[in-house]
Amino acid sequence: DTGVSQDPRHKITKRGQNVTFRCDPISEHNRLYWYRQTLGQGPEFLTYFQNEAQLEKSRLLSDRFSAERPKGSFSTLEIQRTEQGDSAMYLCASSLDAGVTEAFFGQGTRLTVV
Amino acid sequence: GQNIDQPTEMTATEGAIVQINCTYQTSGFNGLFWYQQHAGEAPTFLSYNVLDGLEEKGRFSSFLSRSKGYSYLLLKELQMKDSASYLCAAHMDSNYQLIWGAGTKLIIKP
């Protein structure tokens, strides 16, 4: 499978714990995006990487959230001191770095904070 | 401000035609995406409109009017597998930023 892959698919954690998600984009894609989606809503932009550079971070993202893409390939999204409001589907997408191109989404990581 | 609106839910009959509308108010608009999302799955790309007019792609067509801030997705010969949410997203001036609608849940009945 050469699509975008995310790990884990599901994560249940206790409030206050830290969690980390991984995204492996399509190999030739330079652009990588993280989104958060709650039930009945569209994806909400979190952050964007072009290669290893994090070029944009949503103002809605608190300092408990951090993302990295150290070698311009895979990316990780960490949430520290999780809260129940963090429960959502976290989607990763990637696209080519050539004008406007469609983004390919991974299957997402569903986070439940109890 | 920036805003995208689409109906929350629509119902249609197998074999029929349905039109899902999307209106947007954004600054620096470049084009409009449509994605399909089945429950519990990732969104998948359907279409991207930059110019005004209708673009047809098999059973699915997408229309854009930039002056009216309006788009629609037209689905013909509906099949049960078309039951899904359909998301419109406005592409902004920057080369990556998308503003997403909440999605329209389409229910297909036999």
C-alpha cells in the first residue's frame, strides 16, 4: 500500500496523559498536513509542513500540541496533558509540492480521552 | 470572515439525481474542492474547480460560480454506495490552506 498511513488507528487514553501519533505520507509528497475532525464537522486545520519545515500552525492549536517532521518524511503529532475535548479523529494528508494538487488523506487516528 | 455553508443532510432515491450545494465567503479564493467521506474513513478527492462552469467526471459533476460564491456537486444514477458525507473546501490564496465545510450527509434509499 503506497497511500498515506497513520498509526495507531485508535487510541484510548486517560485525561492528563501524553499521546503521540505518526503519519507516513506518500513518499514523493513534500507537503504534509494535520487536521482534526469531530463528528458531523469538516476537517479543522492544525498544521502544515513543506519538507521538514513547519510553515503554518493554527491559532486554535494550544501549546499542548506539537508536531515534527524531522527528515521531511514521516511526521509525528504529540498532545501533552490530554483533555476530554481533545477526543477527535486526527487526520494526516499529503500532496505534491507543485501548485494546487489534491491532498491524499490517511485513515486517521481516533483519539478517545476518558 | 471566512465561511462555508452546505446542508447538513439530504435524502435521495437509488437511481435518481441529487445536487449538493455549497456557498462560501472567503478572501483570496483560488478554487473549490469536493471530497467524499464514508463513515469512519478518510476523505477521498472528487473534484477541484478553478474556473466558472460545469466539470463532468462520470456520474459526478461539479459546478462553480466565482461571482456568486457558489458551487454544487451533482450525482447521477445514484447507487447505495454513494451514501456518504460530501465535503466542500475552499482553497485560499496561500498554496495549501483549505477552509472546509461541515459536510453534507447523503442518505440513499432503495
